[in-house]
Amino acid sequence: MKRLLIKNVLSEGHVGQTITVCGWIRSKRESKGFAFIIISDGSVQDTLQLIVSDGIPSFKELHACVTGAAVKVTGILKASFGKGQNFEVEVSELEVIGTSDSERYPLQKKGHTLEFLREIAHLRPRTNTFGAIFRLRNILAFGIHEFFQKRGFIWVHTPIITSRDCEGAGELFSVTSLNFEHVPRTGLDKVDFSQDFFGKPSYLTVSGQLEAEFLALALGNVYTFGPTFRAENSNTTRHLSEFWMVEPEMAFADLFECIDLAQDFFQSLCNKVVDVGRDELAFLEKQYKIISIEELNLLAGTPFVRISYTDAVKELKNTKEQFEFPVEWGLDLQSEHERFLTDTIFRAPVVVTDYPKEIKAFYMRLNPDDKTVAAMDILVPRVGEIIGGSQREERLALLEQRILQRGIPTEDLQWYLDIRRFGSVPHAGFGLGFERFMQFITGMLNIRDVIPCPRTPKHILI
């Protein structure tokens, strides 16, 4: 008999039918002549109760039915009058597929701290919390593709190995095939990269944006969704060394069209997760009391406030709030400033535009005032910045000038300048850090709790 997912068992009207389900045991309780076993198969937030009587031949398997063991059962699905479940299976056949050392199994029927669960990342998906988080991650990943595909965007695959730093931050992981015990040297005692695999220094990418630009200037509207890497020595609750980025790029578009797309994108994902992941959201809301379905519904329908960086600085300086970091024109806004704008001043998501050129990347379009660039950040309550984007500098002479001012070598950027030499057009795009968005949706306070295998400084358990 074909196995049914518990998700389908609970939603497809199988009452009175003989079904087969598989799963991992969460708990077992024995009574006179009966055993009550709770299993989960990860397909849904709910668990399923099994009733095993001593009248079935496989009752002898019961001794191996311990927490963490994997079982396959066949039986009749019945309506349940017990507290906490609507259905239960009256088991006729029971098979223990995978035994468990219950004495050593770390997930017992008690509360575990998130810090403890990070140390057993290979088992934490079996808990209610992380089952919910990773199903929500799946829902949102699908929603991202659905959003862009419905709007005619083409999904493009930008490289993970690259020859330079998109942002100019310098915090990159090097990729090499050189033997560290016998590193080839030049006459100046520098590493001879000509003998490396690619013949030059190479790195793990921090962004697919630059490559997405040349693809957009051929295909129209494109988006990337893949892993990116930062060798930033930061152990905060908001930083990962490996994370996923969503980066759409639009040809024949300006900053305002970019903002409109980003707002639609954000609100579409809020609607998607509420529609499809309501059970998981309800569990997290009850368990951690941080995020709420009501809040997500509100954000999905709330117009975003739009304000220039200059006016945002004025708003912050006019308050009596004592910030840890200074507020001055020309300095980047910190998380505390961003959250104050969203949570206290405007009580809504905020789009901040037209940042000083000195604090933004070289590729952002210079505004007529020669002081600011056509950049935008979307700030949301509790989190601060969640989306950052810009109109790109499409004018060759100005782009070359910005690159030289930043002291960036142009040898490896000739291809990037070429797309300004041959049919350049206004174009714009943005980036959303998927894990940051997951933090916002789930209410998790630590970004390490929204990705299956977190990568942070000195931490690579799996």
C-alpha cells in the first residue's frame, strides 16, 4: 500500500479507510493492553496518534517503539475524541524501520533552548519549532519564484565563483587549488596566482547583481536566487557567512519602478506565508509571542512611507531619543535609527531614498545634485533594513569616474563597462537577504535559527 503523508491524511477525508503512514516517534504511552504513539513525518505541523492493541501480531515490536525511532504502520483512520487531535489510526500492522538509542537521543519530551538545539543542527528539524521554520522557508522560496515568474521575469543562475567583490567590502572567501604547504611565489615573494586553477585570484561571490545586470540588458527582467558568502568576522544575531540572496534586475526601469516592485514583492510574500503557512505561523506566535498573523496581514496591506535620506536624518535629529550611534548627514543609518523610523515615528514600513554617494556602492546612479545616488532601502518594523536597491549608473563616463574615485582596478570590470558601451539603458534592481526576511516572518531573534546549517566564524558543525 502506498504511503500517505500525514499532511494528506489530515486534509483529504480518509476517515474509515485503511491507510499506511510512516514517521518518527515523538512519544509513547502504554496502558492496559494498548499503546498510544505520537508520530510526525515533517509534512505538516500536526502530529498523528496511533493506537496499538495487544491483539495485533506486530504488538511484539512495541519494545522498539521509543522516542526517535522510525515506524511504518497500516491501519484504519478514525475520528478521535481525544484532546489535541481530530484523527487517530487504529493500527493493524506495525513495523519499526529505524531503531533509536533512546538513552542517548537528545530530543526528549521537554522544552529545549534554541542555543542547545543549534549544537544538534542535524536533529533540530524534528522539533516543532524547526519543522515550522523550515516548512515556512519552503513556502517562501516557492513564493519568490511564483512572484517573479508570474511577472515575466527570467530566473538566471549567476556564478558562485567570481573574480571580484561586487560591493567593494573586501570581506571575501578565497577559492584556490594551491597547495598551502608549497605555495608558489613570484620574484617579489608574493603568491603566484598564475599557477592557481583560474590563473588569477578568485572568490566566493557576495552578490549576483553585476552578472544579473548584463543578463537583464539582454533578456529584459531577470532575477537570481542563490547562495552568497561573506567572510565578515561578525558573531551578531543578524550575520551569517553563507546566506541566500534574491536579486531581481529590470531593464528600462528607474528607481521608482524598482521601489514599486520591491513593495509588491514584500507584500506578496507576506500574503503567501499567511495563506499557506498559517498553522506554522500560529505555532510560532503561540510559542514565542514575537510575530503575529495579524501583524503580517496588516503589513501586507499597509502603504509604505517614502522619505529621502536627508529628511530621515532631520526626523531623527528632531527627536529626543538618545541613540547609541550618532545621527549626522553623511553617516549611514544604523539598525537603531531604522527601527525608530518604522516603529516610533511612522509606525509603518519606510522606504528611504537618495543616500549620500560616499556611503553607497560605485554602481549606483549619481543624482543631479552630485551629492546623492538613486538608492533605496526598505525598512520594516522590528528589523530595520530588509531590502536594498538602486537605479544603476548607465552612463559610461560617470561610471568610469565613480570607479576611479573608489580606487577600484578596472581591468576585471571591462565587461561591466561594455554593457554601457553597447546599447546602455536605464536599469534598476534590489536585493533581499532571504534569511533576514525569514527572521522577520518567523520572529526568530537569531539568524542562525532560520537556516538548516548556519555558517558563522569558528562554527561549521555539519
